[in-house]
Amino acid sequence: MSWLDLFSAVCLIAGAMSCLFGAIGLLTFPDVAARLQAATKPQTLGLVLILLGSAVHLELRYASGLILVGLFQALTAPVLAQLVGRAAYRAGSVRHETLDTDHLARRIERERGGTL
């Protein structure tokens, strides 16, 4: 077993564990905001680690496709979480007592023409 195989194995196992912890958090966290964190951050990290562990055994021209997949995931996951979070907020699914600061309420009130 070479160092490259060991590095690949560590990346694959760590990525799988990160995805598993994210899935557990998605099932157990109480509100939408916490579930969005569990759905995006550990899942993205897990995917990137799995892709890295796989890419070290490939030629650069094939590994570049995996790099693009990881980059696309890292760019789109936060945007998607932001959109889903705003939709959940507007639908009333967010528990307001769990928020430290509610910046979105001020913005929505300004958009409606009121003051806050």
C-alpha cells in the first residue's frame, strides 16, 4: 500500500463520514435553518473529499472532470440553501425564537412599504 493509496482511503472514509453526519443532522435537527446547515456544509465537504480521494488515482484529464463537479457543488449549494431558507422564512416555517438577529424581517418590511 503506497502513500497515495493511504491518502485516498483517508479522503474516502472522511468524506463518507461527513456525508453520514450530515444525513443524521438532516433527520434530527429541529428547524429549517439547522437542517439547511446539515444539508449543505457537511454534504459538500463529504463530496469534495470523496472526489479528491478518487481523483488522485486518475490521470489529470479525467480528474479535471471531478474537480469541476466539486467546484460546481461548492458554488451552487450555498445559493440553493439561501433560496430555500428565504422561501421557508416567507412561508413561516422558521422558528423566530432560534434566530439571534432577524435581518430578513427588516428587508421584507421595507419591500412591503412599511418601516421597521
